[in-house]
Amino acid sequence: MVDDWFARCQTLEEARLEYRRLCFSYHPDHGGSTELMQQINAAYARFRREFALRQARRAPRRSWQRPPRVRPEEMPPDDTPVPPVSPTRSTCAMREALRRQWQVTPWEALADGSLRRVLLGHSLILLRHTPPRAAPAWCVVCDQRFSPYVYMTRDEAEQAAFELLCQAVAHGQA
């Protein structure tokens, strides 16, 4: 019996080709024995494991390094506009005002089963998606921008729509 079936192999590709050749010669379906094939499988697994360890030892070790800190005075100026903040109304008061309007403004049903609501010039749409053989899902659109999530219930979709509306109002988007 051969102790190391893959002693001549230097690369994984050579070992793979040798393994295939040995399988065609010694596999039980081709007239070989089960014990011999088990030895070949174990030797192939051992070769792959040892080859991976040799490659890891050869590779240069890279350690993670923290990127250098940038002091605020060294940072380039940010050209993005700062959203306007109302000095008289806090975010909590704005949300409460929106909540009151939200509760009195009804959803209008669209022809495809979706719902639409317009508040403060912002258009909100709850799209109902009913795939075949699956539970219906809801998508939220606020001012022609899709939410990245899909919601399983209408209540979840309405809550997400309200959050998107609050963000749009807080950032002064129209």
C-alpha cells in the first residue's frame, strides 16, 4: 500500500488531477475497494489541509492598523447644506404636530390596491405587492423615493411611512 498518494504533487491542481485519476482506478464502482478509497480520500484531505497551511505560512502577515486621525482643522470643508432647524419647535413638537395631521388625513385607495396620502406637500404611497404563492408585502414610497425595506403588514408600512415623512419634514425636503 502507498502511504502518501499525493507525495509528488506540488500544487492543488496537480493534487486534484491525481485524485481524479486515483478515483477512476480505485473507486468501488470501478472495481476498487472501499478501504482503499477511504485511504485516498483521507490522504487528499490531508494534502489540501497541509497545502493551505503552507500557503498561509508563506503569505506575509498583515496586521490591521488604525487609519491616521484627522484633526477638525485639517478636514476639508463639507459642501453639503445643513438642514434648517427651527429654533422655536423641537423635533418632538414637530412629530406631535405631524402625528395629529396624520391621524385626521385619510388614505386614498388607488386602483391597484395601493394607498396614497399627501401631507404638507409630501406624497406617501403604500404599494401592496402580492406575489404568487406568497404572503402579500408592502413597500413604502415617500416623494418618489423607495424605502429600502419590505413590510409584511400594513401597520408596519404605515409606521415606516410616518418615519420617512418625519425625516423629509425635518430635513426640509419638498
